[in-house]
Amino acid sequence: MPTMPLLRWNRAIARVAAAVGVFAILSIGLAIALAQVAGDRGIAPTASSSDVDVRGIEVDVQADTGEEAREKGWREAQRKAWAQIDGPSVSDSQLARMVSAIVIDRERIGPKRYIATLGVIFDRQRAGRYLGGQARKRSSAPMLLMPVTESGGAYTVFEVRNPWQRAWAEYNPGTSRIDYVRPSGAGGDSLLLNYGQIGRRSRAWWRTVLDQYSAADVIVPIATLTHRYPGGPIDGTFTARYGPDSTYLDSFEMTADGPLELPAMLDQAVARLNTIFEQALVDGKLRPDPTLAIGSGDADPAIQRLIEIGRAIRARDAAVRASATTQSSSDPAPAATPTEAAPVVVSNFVVQFATPDAASFDAAIGAVRGTAGVRGTAVTSTAIGGTSVMSVSFGGDLDQLAAALRGRGFNVRQGANALAISR
């Protein structure tokens, strides 16, 4: 029949059209994904060294030629920077040998005049004997840096290049006690490290992100910039936060007279925030969150303490029983005395639990912690999409723990000193 070839032809056309449509959808999705990571997003951090970096030195000198004025301005900047770090009196030639670099922030060169804002970097090995010792050793764990900019109601981290990101990239943390892990913001950094990540509380997600950058915890300096009017003063509020719970440390305010003065204000803000983080480290606040140490194999200190208490209770019970046995053998008819309730023995059990996603991971840990008799939990192995393992401190035996977990709605399989639970 003539209609059969026509029907087959229409079906073939429909298949081709469907294939073309799927290809178009995939192409659009790929273009969107590439657009999220493409472009000039990253600002590579400057090298971190222990050299002494002094910024914001302003000079305004005159000479017979512009080149002579520039050399004279650089010598003056060296002397001002040396005085700023309380260096002793030295000659210009000695001072020149200690300078490893001159950083030009802004400069204007005229026929006989030189006006500039400069930075001077002194070599630590050469200047150390005049300044009294070597640089302080870092004492913090590696801290992932996520600089957040809030301006006009928008929150950005590495999505676009911004002055706050540049200020942290150009900061030299060589002499800081904070071990900064500074991403460049290129590639996938803008997808992983965004403002939405700061609002997450799941330790599993944070551990995944921190492992990508070999960091132990996160610090978040936030710059809120308010422009009074185009080209006018800029008010900045700077806040220091840290940890997966975005814990507040301190904040302060600064004002720049205009867009040209904004970089200098941000540089000063970075230095002040570093001081805040260092003080928090000294006060014992800035330390890695223990709940982020998943899979380290170390027992939680609270769990270890409970285990020690349980062992002490068992030893005391054994001593009481031995004393009662000795007394009964020497006195065949002791007077009846009321007995005290036996103390609860705290034991440690291994519990495996299915974790198909991060939400089930958090829900399982929360449910086990809320079970009656559970004194504490510590995650020893995390496998999102598989089976994770936790150590549970429980006031009772394994059968009682299994019954309590069944009462919480879990399906429980019991083994030798271990349980496997699922929903």
C-alpha cells in the first residue's frame, strides 16, 4: 500500500527532529555551564613571603628632570617606610641594599616633579638583624579565604572580578599568623565558592569543599560598600566571620572620599581584618571546627571522656562487689540495708547507616543523637551515595541500643558489637 512508505518516512523525520531537539537542548546547557566558568574571573594571589611589606607611602618631590625626581621620590619612600616600621638609623646605601622591591600603586611624572603612592618591600633576611628577629611562625591551621562583597543588594565572591577580591589577592600574608588558602577565583572556583555556600550548614558539603583546597576551616571577610552618589564618597562596613556556621568575630566602618581612594581603603581594611583574625587565634576562637574532621579516625574528646567515665564506673563496681564478698564471708548474718541503683555503664558501638545524599546523612545523625540513652556520636567514615559509619556512645548494651533505634523508625540489623540501620 502506498501509505506504508509514507508512514515510515514520517516516523524517520520525527526521530531526526527529536534527535536535533535533544542536541539543541544539550548545546544550550553546555553553553550555560561554560558561561558560568568562562571569562576573566580569576585574580591570582601574589606570592606569600616573610618579607616586610609597607604600603601607602605618599611622596611629592621636585628635581631638575622627571627621572631624577622619580629616583629622589623612591629614596624618600624608602626612608618613610623604614621609619614606619621603627627601623634604626641607617645610611641610604644600607637602606637601598635591604629593599627588595618598590610597588607602584599610583604615580604621576612631570618634567621636574614626581607625585606617587608607593609600597616598599624589605628583604627579611637583610633587614632582620635591624628589626629584631625573624618573622613569626604561622600557628593557625590552613584557612580557606572567601571574601564577600555586598553592594547594591548583590552578594559576590568570585563570580566577577571586584576590588575586594583584588585587595586580598594583593595582600602579602607572609608575616601573618593566619595560614590563608587564597583561591584565584578562576575555573570552577566561582561555582564552588559562592555566597550560597556560606549559608549552608551541612558538614558533609563543607568537608567536600574544604578538601578541594586542602583547608581545615573557612574564614569569611565581608565588605559592605555603599555609594552615596556616583563618583562620591563610599562607606564601607567590614565584618569578620569564620567557620561553617558563619560565626561573628568583629566589625568596623571606614569611608573613602571617592572611587580613586577605594583601593587604599580596602588595603587598610584587609590589614585590620587580619589583625582581628590573629587576635581570635590568640583567644582560642579561630580553630578548626571539630565537626568538620570527618574520617580522621580520631575519637571525639567528649566521647573519649565518656568512655573513661564508663571504665571508671566498672572498676568501682568491681571493687564494691569484692568488698561485699569479703564482708559476707566474715559476717554470716549481716543486717539488711537498702541498696543503691546500679550505675549505668556507657559503651561504644559501631553503627553503619545508609546515606544516599547529604540530607539523609544529616537526618540520620540527628535522629541517632536524639535517641534515648545515646550520650554522643562521632562520624568516623562518610560516603555520600553509600554507607557511612559512626561511633555511638550508649548507656546500655547493644540489644537496648537496637531496640531504641527501632523505636525511632529505623530498620536495624544487628551484628557483633555493631549495627546497620536504614530507613
